[in-house]
Amino acid sequence: LYFGLLHGWHGQSVGKMVGKLRVINMDGTAISQSTAFARAVAYTAGNIIMVIAAIIGGLANNLVIIEIGAFAAGGWGLAEVMFALADTRTQRTLHDRICSTRVIYEG
């Protein structure tokens, strides 16, 4: 909710304001509220996977489901980092690629 509201409103979270960064579309235009929320969901997908697995695993009293969820969440986080490291020019992460956005420096 935090990232969706702030990025959709002004393209910046508080941390991005301090760092003089802004989220924009690939064509340079401001992102819409819906793009901001989609980007926030993609950003937190690993956490969402983990919570769903924990709930299902807890209800089923099955530790394996929880471990699979943790592994999937870790894989999502690793993919986020690997995409940024592999793209040496724009350093776009997985959630940026999913939503066709990028982060720019305004300083």
C-alpha cells in the first residue's frame, strides 16, 4: 500500500525523495496509480508467496509446504538481485521489467 500510493502519487517513496530517485515508465512518462500498485505487488511477490505457503502449511500442519514457500520466496529475491546485476546499463530489477518501469536519478 505504501509503495503503491507514494509511487503512484509522485513517483517517489520517502527514501527515493531523499536519494533523489524517481520511478518512471520506460518511455519517460510518470507511472500511473495502477502501475505503481502492480509494481508494488511484483516487488513483494516473494513475501506474498511465503505468507500463502505459511498459511496453507500451517492449516495442513505440513512443514514441507512452508519450506517450499520459503525456497520460492528466496528464489524470487535472488532473481530480483540477479536481474539488477545482469543489466549493467539501467540496473532494472525483475519487478521493473514486469511493469515496464525504471528508476532514474534526478540529482
